[in-house]
Amino acid sequence: MDVAIIGIGLHPFGRSPELTGQQQGANAVRAALADAGLQWKDMQFAYGGSQDGGNADALVNELGLTGLQFTNIWNGCATGGSSLHAAYTAIKSGEYDMGVVVGFDKHPRGAFNPKPSDWGLDNWYGESGMMLTTQFFAMKTQRYMHDHGITNDALIRVAEKAFYNGSLTSTAWRREALSYEQIANSQMVSDPLRKYMFCSPAEGGAALILCNADIARRYTRKPVLLKAAAVRTRHYGSFEVFSPSQPMQVADAPTVTASKAAFELAGIGPQEVDVLQLQDTDSGTEVIHMAENGFCEHGEQEQLLRDGATRIDGAMPVNTDGGCLANGEPVGASGLRQVHEICVQLRGEGGNRQVPGSPKVGYTHVYGAPGISGVNILTV
């Protein structure tokens, strides 16, 4: 049995001071329902999550008290991918024919700086500054650049592409294209990552309506098939967020195992993917994730970026809506925004940012603390 996405909805990312996080999530659900020509009462289940925007199940107060199963899911920045995986398996099992996945958030300004005790860590880890995610990602990027010959040029090009793509996306937060020079000369935050190489905590909501693919064409002429959904956690030796020590033997990241599992489940390889969404919490993570997801060898990113391979009209378009760098990251919604964008591309509705050549296969990847990756493969 295949699973289909028949409705997509997005509340614009950025800042919406007049709305709560839950209201932004509800707006995204209403948009997804309208896209599918359905009503809230038609939903048999819901999965959703939020970090700072409130309980996802409380959306029933906004949408209607219908008695459906609603399960809250929280997996850091991988919340959206994890919620989608839960919905995918619920339909694949045959228990349900139709439901909704939703994510939303409303974060305060400033970098994420969680408490060590919430993650099973002692206070010294936070006192060293490593709970501040800008510090960890910079350290990880430094190590990767050293090991694989990546230069600052690659980091700048990732950000330049992201802001250009964001300028073409009406729902993005950062809609001003920035030049190579503006990015290269921006304030250093955590070496080697500069001001415009980081995403920002944000607000927004995203929702998807899923159903058994056998009935999908009752609701849309453009169903998108969710051919694979995989979520994996870290191994001993993975170099991950909130790792208080590092073994001498380094293991693969969860992204590697999640990606391999998804490709095996879908029965395709990386070379068949037409458009990608990769977690880009910062420029360095996009570079790393290009290889960890199997789209190139470690160290090849430098030349691929220089050649424009990851641009909208390139051989492997990455983050066509600007990714996290241009959209910001409302944690609960970010992974579902990725899937929303892939659906837009596969449906041929991207407008100025549409990937040429009628893409048929899309890929999304989300990564969350303390080392969780979710990968989805979609086709038309």
C-alpha cells in the first residue's frame, strides 16, 4: 500500500506577533484541508508537535472537537520528520485511511540555548558554552572543513543561494537576496560561521493531509506519493549535538543510516532524485548533509557549489525555498515545510523558483538534537 499527500498548507514563517503559535498551526491545517477539498471532521487521526508554541493536541480547540486520535510528537528539529513518519506508518498499517500532520512554533528571539539537565547532561557542558548551538555547529564545521578540504568559499555560496531562493518565496522570512560580498564580510559569530550563515529561531506552521493512495484521486488530480519515511537515532561514536565526549573511533551520523534506509525502502538511489531539501541550520550543516545523504562524496561539495549544481537550475537543486537560512526555524514546523516545498515542486507550482524539467522525485532530510535524522522520499 502506498501513502499519498493530497493537501498541503503553510502559515508564513518569520514573526506573526498578532497570532499564537497554535493559531499559526491551525491556519496551516485549514489551508491543507482546503487544498484537499476536505473538512476537519474528515480527519481520522493527527500527529503534530511544537517546542515553544504550546501543545499540538490543543489545536482541536481551534479546529473542532471531533474526538479523533491526536498524538503529540517531540523530537527536536526532527519533530516534523518524526510526525510524518508516524502518520506514514499509521496508514501503511491499514488502521487509518486519512489524517493530518501538523507542526508549528513560536520561539523567542535569540539563539537556542537549552538547559543541560533537560538533555541528561551536567551543568559543566552548558557552562562551557556548548549548549549554545552556534558554538557546537561552528566546531563541527571546523572539524569537517579540516578533514575534507572545504573552504570558506563553500559556506558563503550556500548562504548566497539560500537568500536568493528565499527572495523568490512569498512565505519566506528573509526575502532579500544577499551578495557573496555581503555574506563574506558579515559579522563573525562562531568561527568559521558568520552572521548570514545561521538560521534564526522563528514562527510559523505547516500541515499535510495524508491518505491511502488507493483513494487519493477522489480528492486531487495531483497526489504526491510518500514512497519512504525513515527516522534514525545516533550511534556510539557519532559526532552530534550535545555529545559531551567523542570516542576515538567515529561512527556514521544518523543521517547516513536514515538516508540508506529510505533509499532502500523506496527502491531508488540518490542519482534519481530531482530536487532536495536538506537541513541547513547553518551553511556548514548543508555542506555536511550533502555527503551524509549520499548525494556526493565528502570533499566534493566545494566544486559542486562553485559549479552551481545546487541552484534551482542546477543538477541537484537544494533548498529551493531558501531552506532554514531564509525561512528561519520554527522547530515543530521546519521538517514539514521541507515536505511542503517538495510537493510544490513535484506539482509544478513553484513559480519563479520552479525546478525545470518537471521533477518527478523529491527528497527531504531533517536533523535534530541530540542526534535524530528523518528522511522522506516523494514521487509523482
